[in-house]
Amino acid sequence: MEAKFKIGETLIITNDPDESKRGKEVTVVDTFHFVRKSKVTESVVDLWEYKVEDGIKPIGWIPEYHLEALSK
């Protein structure tokens, strides 16, 4: 599975638990692919996370499902 977004791409935070981050325009500075297998539930967690910044300071790591591409 490939990353949905690339380093340098501008995105919008759409649905973060921290309401102060919602609606911010951010830039991807790093990506992380997280895969964890559980023997107990026989399931797999396959998740991309993106380290983002708002142009002034780093915001942190945000899961892919909280981000959308900026459409201009």
C-alpha cells in the first residue's frame, strides 16, 4: 500500500480530536507506515501517518483519515 499523500504536499486537517487543529492548512514533512498484527483478534492495523507543519511550527503526526488534499 502506498502513501495517499507525498512529502511537500499541502493538506487540510478535517476531523482531528483536537478541535484547534481542524481546518488548518498544513504541509507534509514526513510519512510513517504503521502495520501491526494481532494474534489474539487475528486482525491487522495498516495505517499511514503524516508529520505535518503549518509553515511556522510542527503540528505533529496526524493519521491519514484526518487529512484531505487541498483543492484549489
